[in-house]
Amino acid sequence: MACQEEDVESGDVELEDAEAEYDSMLIENAGDVIPMVAKVTGGKSFVPYLTEFLPDLIKKIVSDTTHIPKFGMDV
């Protein structure tokens, strides 16, 4: 039984690692795309869209940074 529990736990860790990697890629690509879209659409016309999704993006960034291991360093 102990082996099965370890397998389940390691599977959960692998799933969480993969999800964290996808979240990181999403945030990185959003950081690349958002300024381009703002430039193409024009700053003033982009503001309503930015104010709509920016709070959710900030929540995602903050929640991801709270899961980063500190490795004994004060950041």
C-alpha cells in the first residue's frame, strides 16, 4: 500500500509541476503579446480591454510567485 501512495503523490507533484510550467509560459507570452496588441489597437481603445483582464492576470502572477521556493534566500 505504501508504494501505491507514493505513486499517487508523485503523480500529483508531476501534475502540479506541469501546471506551474504552463502557467509560467502563459504569463510570459501574455507579457509579450499584450504590448503588441495595445500598440496595434491604439492605446486609448485598448484601455477598456486591459482594465477587464489585468486584475485576473495580476492575481495569477501573484499566486504563482507565492509558490516559488525561496531556497533560504530573502527576496
